[in-house]
Amino acid sequence: NNFPAKLHKILSSPQYSHIITWMPHGRAWKILHKELLVSMVVNTYFGQTRFASFNRQLSNWGFKRMHQPGADHACYYHECFLRGIPRLTRLMRRVPSNRGKRQPDAEGE
């Protein structure tokens, strides 16, 4: 199982719903308790001990965080990560590591 498939399974487990949960519409999810997430979930399932490492994995797999005010503020989403449809995670790919990092343009400086 890849990172998104494991995360989907965790989100679908009532055992962790007080730590990490789907939003009611099922298109995004939210971290409710960051410290418990790291100690009980991230360490156990992903072998990481820091939230920054988990967050980097989210970015590497193309998850976006919502910053606009409203019910979904601070939630994460991905178009292939929907509640009740775990098979969609097979369509997810890691984002190339240099994506979004622009090289300076010598002509434009």
C-alpha cells in the first residue's frame, strides 16, 4: 500500500476519528489533534516521528491545503482522494520533486 492508500484506510477507521476525520461531504479531511496524529498514527503507519515529515509526504503526493475561511479551512484534499472510494488512490502519483521550483531566468533578471 502506498502513502495515499494507507491514509485513506486510517481516515476510514472509526478508531482514529477523534484525531483525523473526513469532512461531511467526503471530498476533504482534517487533522483534529496534531500531537496524537504524530504519536499514534504517523509513527505507527508511516514510521515517522515528526509532523513536518508527514506534511512533506502530503505535498509530495499532491494534497493541497485549503486556506480560505469557511467550513473547510485547514482541510486537505486531492481530486483522487474521496471518502468511500479507496480505489481512486491507485491513480495518485508522487509529484516530481522539482515541480514548482523555478530556476532564475538570466535574461529576465
